[in-house]
Amino acid sequence: MTNEISIQVNNLSKHFPVTSGVVFSRTVGAVRAVDNISFNIRHGETLGLVGESGCGKSTTANLMLGLETPTSGEIIIQGDDVAKLKGKALFNFRRKVQAVFQDPFRSLSPRKKISQIVGEPLIVHKVGTSKEIRKKVIDLLELVGINPQRADLYPHEFSGGQRQRIAIARALSLNPNVLILDEPVSALDVSIQAQILNLLIDLRKKFSLTYLIISHDLAVVEHVSTHIGVMYLGRIVELAPAAELYITPLHPYTQALLAASPVADPDVKLEAVLEGEVPSPMNPPSGCSFHPRCPECKPACQIDDKRMTEITPGHFVACNLYS
Amino acid sequence: MSESVAIATEAQSSTKAKNRARKRVPYVGLGFISIFLIVVIFGNWISPYDYDYWDMGNITQPPVWLEDGSWEHILGTDPLGRDVLSRIIHGARYSLAIAVGCIMVYGTIGIILGLTSGFLGGKVDMVIMRICDLWMGLPPIITALMVVAAMGPSSKAIIIYIGISAWPGYTRIVRGECMSIAQNDFIRLAVVAGCSKFRIIISHIFPNIVNTLTILVTLDIGGMIILTATLSFLGLGTQPPSPDWGLMMNEGRQYITYAWWLIVFPGVAIMFAVLGFNLVGDWLRDILDPKQKLR
Amino acid sequence: MQTSDPILELKNVKTYFFTTKGTVKAVDDISFSIGRGEIVGLVGESGCGKSMTSLSIMGLVPQPAGKTIAGEILFHGENLLEKSYEEMRQIRGDKISMILQDPMVSLNQILSVKYQIGEVFRYHDKPIVKSLKDMCIQVLKKVKVPSPEVRVTAYPFQFSGGMCQRTIIGMGVANGPDLLIADEPTTALDVTIQAQVLQLMKQVQEETNAAILMITHDLGTVAQLCSRVIVMYAGRIIEQAPVKTFYKNPSHPYAVGLIKSVPVLGQKTDRLYSIKGQPPNLLNPPDGCRFSARCEKVMPICKEKYPPQISLESDHQVSCWLFAEKGDI
């Protein structure tokens, strides 16, 4: 496959209505979990979404997997408009897009053997006879570094890192083109994180996969991604190729995030540039939602909410500083 | 606290409970249940007489250790000459059958509705829960009387009555368990893999609630035995000449001053059967500790 | 390792858990000391025993399965392991404080903030200055919680994670402890909030001169805050060094591997270095060095005997056969 666009997200929004009243509830507001975001991911690339809690990255993952329906906007993955898929079309779509989630202890059904867990998607989609499925399961376990002789054990007999490998094996069982990874290594020890990240990189190369990886850990995201999107309160504030984001971060929030990330070097002192807390997504500030905490806030920022503009090729930022 | 402390604490506290549980296997409770089940299965062979055999030569005979008692009727006879021991043995089958019948009826309704309500959520959940609320408000005596009026008093009537009144409790519990399991990522992943809702409920959620259900059912059997005995005692259930324990107690009421054995022995039988199930149910709750479910 | 003027000294401490499956040697013969006003980082991955070390110091090892069966924990020269429950109670929250990982569960959601901060004063019979409420407001002011006069009567669920953690830090230092034990205090917080809290901890430490034992798996946090690092693996201490020495010149292969396997911002590599294998099962730790199964530089002696603690410099110790001289074996 060439460098065509694999995933296209246009003006995607997801608002959760907030109701008040016990008997006759009415909608009094909305939590703007995801607010008008757009991005493209080309085949073989990896987009990393970073941001702090409440920024909407996990909701974005759910939307891309069809687990939630957007309030507006569209998600087009390999030609399928995810929001409009139903029934058989949705079922077939599942073969293209799979997921790995954060918690290795809750991603595997505790009462099933891991061979059943890894093989379930194949059974559901009726791919092959039970013998063929068994062979495929063994191959997948070997691929992710799990001893196939342990295929008939239960999840509680494996460590966190091993369980995450099993989850990855399951995600690959249907030969998807796209993997959505929601904090895949956050719950793992540092030395295991490195193993899993290397595994993901190897698999991406081997199967020409396209990843959307979500994490709060900038270093992890930088390591795995080709492009990075920084989210704040449901919006993407900056989107750039990975290396460029770290060399020339443009948005003040991105700069603050980078400055605040602790570095394993005692000579580099971190600066807590940002004061205050993340505002509530129910009541986002007017204009640019970052303006109350922004060290470079101008009067225009309180009114004007800047759209994403391309500053250098491939590098987008939504900030009044750049117009 | 970090993961290691959490694991150590959990392992240690559940180890504590499991240690205790392993040490105090309820031999007494298991003993009572074993006797109960042996009586149920082999009743026909071990019972000295038929339950409605009238030994007219030995009416209202006291138990063997009292004056006038004999080894032919170890626990005595009633005014119709029926052997109390035999009636208790046969009565065990009635008790168990009715208790199990009730649990099957309300258990099935409860599990199906609970799983549906818990997993599908939304309007379905709301409707089912409101029906539960209404149903739990129905006064039990009136409902019982209505069922009896419609069907006439019988064992079947008890099963129907209890079956249709007790399901809201089960539904609530199953719904709660279902909702908490559905929070887990493996359910989300099952949806992402393309599993149908039906498959998720049967294959993913149900196996994880089996532990809770086992405990509930074991504890409920005791309660059901008492409930059916009560209803029969009130005349709403099993009818004579069936040897239901509650019915026996009702029949023995009038003779309590001079033929106390007619009411005491059925009561003792109920007590031991219920105690056995309760002891084993408590033990199961420790062994199948829900805290250990997802680890 | 001798620190000048140590306020806390652990000598050959062992904390074991006695379970039906066997004995878990959570903390297996560790020794270190903390000096007045020092910030020491205790680093390791899950299961290495760092949290259990802190609980052993506080006398809060979960019982009855867990017990500190050997060693001495000397606080100002007195052995904490010999103190009674009541004596330990008086020390906790007053002389030695602790803050934990998840701020949302460290505070009781149904008791007001004022009540909970007040506990710290009430339980140690502190003299009331002006009023208890005023003392609580001062605590909040010290940790820079905005609008402390209003917030003091609020409830924890009305606070964000960062504010909760600040409140807890405030409670921890309210009585001017000599030692503050912080068990993963910023792991559950967002990056920008984490930076604020770390800065706060540094500031608080400078003001009160309390020593801090910072327990974490995050090497970045340690580099920022600590002056000395202690690395634990599978219940034992494998390296102790000043922070700069540690990061520039780590000695133990595990420490080397750990530092190498952390992705560094701005330095993208094709593959991350990773330590192969898994941490050992503490139920049956292997003979010899516990890292031997995963070590790239393993030698035959590593699997037979546990390496002694070797001083590379006066303030840098490592437990590894690679650095042993003939006389040590």
C-alpha cells in the first residue's frame, strides 16, 4: 500500500449532555469531551495523542472504534464512515480496526484460557476451522513472545507485561490495518514498558500497521509516533511531526508540557510553568480555552478562538500568537 | 499505595480469609446436607413405612424412649396412625423439590432480567427496574392469596407464588454484578472484536457471576425451605395427605399439649436442613471470595 | 553507608510475609540511613519492596501475615521496632509523616477538609494558636491552595487531584516532622500538576528542613528532587549513590539497564534498550544475585552467592560481583 490517507477525522465532536432534575430531567449543559477536532493519518504512520486528564483523548479512541457515536463530524477509516456503520457493515469493519487498552489486569476475561481469548475474534468472524484457528493462535502467541505451551493457562498466571502481550496478540488476530492503543504501557513497569514498546514497533514494521496511540507520557509517544497531536479540553492545540514538536513547540501549552516533564538527568531542572488546574470541560473558558493559564495570553485570546493553521508544512497550531 | 503493597495486602487479607475458610470446612453443615440428600434420594428404601400408611392399631403413639413407645414407630405416630419418621423422610423430598422449584423459577427470571437490564442499560434498564420497584411493593399475603384463589392451594401454587414474587431481589443483584463486570476492558474489547451482545452476556458476563449465584442459591435453599414450610403451615400450600414438613406442623398444632412429637420433629428437621445449607453457603462465600474474581 | 548526622538508620531489616503458599521475602536484609534535611530517592519497580520498606519504618506492615522479623530501625537512635503501638502512634503524623499515591482515596470524602487537617493537630495534642480553623487555613496557605478561607470548610470531592495532594502534603508537614515519607506522591497526577507538586515539595522541604524519603519508580522525578538514590530489586538494595554519580555513572547492571530503557524526550532511538525477562518471584527467590537471570554480564559466581556490598567510593555502594576484588569473594 502506498502513502494514502488511512484515517481521516473531520470536525469531530462529542458532547455529553448534562441533565438536572430527578423525575423530569432536562438538559442543562454539555460536557464537550471532544470539540471539533480534525486530523489525517497516512498508511503506516503513527499519530500520538497526548494530553492530560479530561482532554478528550480516550473519548477520541472510543469514537474511532465505534464505541460512541459522534455528536457531529465524521471519521473515515479506509473508506468506511464509522458513525454510519450498522449491522453487517459494522461487523466487517471490526476486522480492520482493533484496540489495546491500558489495564492488563482487566483486558482479559478471567475465566477464559488465553488461547480462547486470543482466538475469540477468529471464532466470531468464522475465520477457518477450529484446527486452523488453534494454529493461528499458537503463531500469534509466538509472535508476541509468549510460550505457546502456556496457551491453555488462565490470565491470572501471567504477569502484567505478559498479559499486555496477550492483548496485543488478540488485537492482531484478525489481521487489522489499524490499531488503536489507549495508554498501552502506562500500567507497566519501566523495564517492561520498553519491551512492549519495542514489540509494537516491530509489529508495525512487519505488518505495515497504522497506529493511533494515546498516552500522557510524552517520551513514550515521541518514541513510537511519527506525528503528535496535543489535546487540551477536547481540542487539538498543536499537530506536528514528532521530531519537530520537540524541537520547535509552538503552542504555549505544548511548551509547558515539555518543560514540566521530568527528565532523568539531574542537571536538567524542570520548570512548573503552568499555574492552576485544568478547567472543567462543562464550563470551558471563553475564546481560547487555554487563555486563563497561558503565560502569553493577549486580550484577543479571551474572545477569539483560533482555528488550526498550518505554520510550516505539516505543523499545525491553534493559537493567536501565530496568524 | 503502589501495586506491590496493594497486592501484598490483598493477598494477605484474602489469604487470611482463605486460611480460615480452608481450616473450617463446615463438616457439620456438609454432614447435614449429606444426610438430607441421602434421605431425598433413597427415601423410598430407608423409610420404614409409606407416608400415608395408617397403622390403626398404634395411633398417637409417643416416640420410642417414652412410656408406651415402641421400636416399630421410633418417632411416634399421629392420630391417623401414620409413622412420623416416615413422613419426615418423605417430606424431605417435598421440601427440596419445592425449594429447588422456586429457586429455578425466580432464579431464571431474575438472571435473565438482571443480565438484560444490567448490560443493555438505557430505557430497557429503566423499565425493568421500575417494574421491580412496583413488584417489590406488592403485599406478600395478598399476592399469595390471589395465587391460591386462582389455582387452589397446592405445592405448585407455592412454586408459582414464590417464583413470581421473589425475582426482583435476584434481578437487582444480578444487574449490579453485571454492571460492575461490564466496566472492565475485556468487555469493551469483546465489542471491538465484533461479538454480539448475546455472546457477550453468555460468554463473558455470565461465567463471571456464577460464583455469586452459587453462593446466593445455596443460602436461598434454606430460606425457601422455611418459606414453603410456612406457607404450608398456613394452609396455602401443600395439601394433606402430602407429608410436607410445614403441613405436618400445622396438623400437629392442636395436639401440642399431649402429642408434642407431632410438631417438634418436623420443626427439628427443618432446622437442621436449613442450618446445613446456611453453614455451607457461608463457607462458600469465603472460598469464592468476590475480591479474588479478577486477579 | 554513613551519612553525617543520620536521623533514620535501617540496619539489616527484614520484613517477610507468611502465606499459605510460602514466605514472601518482601524486604530482605536492607540497610541505609537518611540524614537531617536530606531528600533520598528509593527507586525500584513493582514488587521490589520499596513500599514495604516505608511501611516497616512506620510500623504499618499488614498483619498478621506480614512481620518485620529482623534488624533495627533507629530513629534518633531509638529502635522503632521495639516501640509499643501507642508510642508509634505518637510518632506517626508528628515526627514521621507519610503521604501516599492516590490523593482521591487518601482523604475521607465525607469529612470536611477542616476536620481532617484538624486531626493532625488534635491527635498530637498540639497547642491551639488562635483557633483550630485558623491553623487549618495556615496549612492550606502554606501549600498554596487558592482561597484557603473558603476551601477549608469544603469537602475533598470538591477538590481536584492536585489540590488534594497539596492538602495531604500540608497535613504531612503541619507538625514539622523530621522525616516525610512520600510513596509515589505524583504518579496519579497529570504532568503539569506533578511539576507543581514536586516544586511544592522542594519548597516545603527547604522551609522545614524535613528529610524526605521519596519512593518512586520514576527516574525523572528522582533526578529532579533527590540528592541521593537507593535502588532496590527483589527485596534488596543493589546500589546507593549520590544523584549525579548515579545518573552519570550507574554501576549495577540493573540500574544501567533501567536508565537505558527509559525513553528520553528529544532523543528518539530506533529501539529502546530493554532488560529481558521478568522480576523474580519473591516466594522463591533464586540463590545468589537475584538479578542474575536477566543480567547481560552474568558470571557463574552470580548464581551461587549473593554479592556483598562493595564501596566504590565513600558514598557509592553497589552489590555486584563485577566490582568485587579478590578479597571480597
